[in-house]
Amino acid sequence: MPEEKDKKRYAKPLPHIDEEMRPWWEAAQRHELYIQKCRDCGDLRFHPRALCPSCLSSNTEWVRCSGRGKIYTFTVTNQNATAGFRDSLPYVLAWVELEEGLKLMSNIIDCQPSQVRIDLPVEAVFEDVTPDVTLVKFRPAA
């Protein structure tokens, strides 16, 4: 059991995986990015909903995204005393506008905060934080 003690545990809050979001989290575990699409009007959306906010249809499907986009806006956090977060300082939280037109909030990684800028091209990366949870983050596009 000494090996278990040596493993680093994920210290930040974990998401609650409910039935509406389950396909998102399952796709993330496969290192794929999926969003919900209305089969009647074609609108794309994130966060998923039982009814399309545009036409009120319940006829939906999940479609794979490219995982590419650009930074719409961002903030750099330099102070956070909360356990788990203080070890990651400084970190960047951004709204990423996907090529498909939707915006997602996520972290920007593999980049110095001083290098982050609006319209910076980014691509999705996946961080397996527990056996059940994979987080979607973004890094500057190759």
C-alpha cells in the first residue's frame, strides 16, 4: 500500500456528473470534444439542455467538435489561497470560442500567462484527473 500513499491526489473540486452532462464527460474520457445539436433547427449548444432554447425541440444529438478555437476573453489569477488552486498559481481562465461558434470556459495551459492574448488560436487537451473525470483544457495551437 505504500504506492497508494505516494500517488498525488487531485485537490480541486470535481464536477458533478448528471445525466444531461454524462455524454460530455464520457467523450472527454475518450479525449474527444462533443457538443449538443438540435436535430430540428440545427442549433449547437453548450451547456446541454433537454429542450432546444431556439425551437423548443427535444430532438437532440451529440456531435464531435474540432477542438480548435480562439481565446474570446480571459483573466489571469495570481492569488488564490484555496487548497489545490494555490499550487497552480498563476493560472489563466478563458472563454474559448470554438470553430463551431460556441464558447466554453476553461483553463489555458502550456503557455505563460503573459503570452495569452485575445484571438490566440488554441486547441483542446484533456487532463485525466481521476479514473472517472477528464477535464477539457486548451493550449496554444501547434
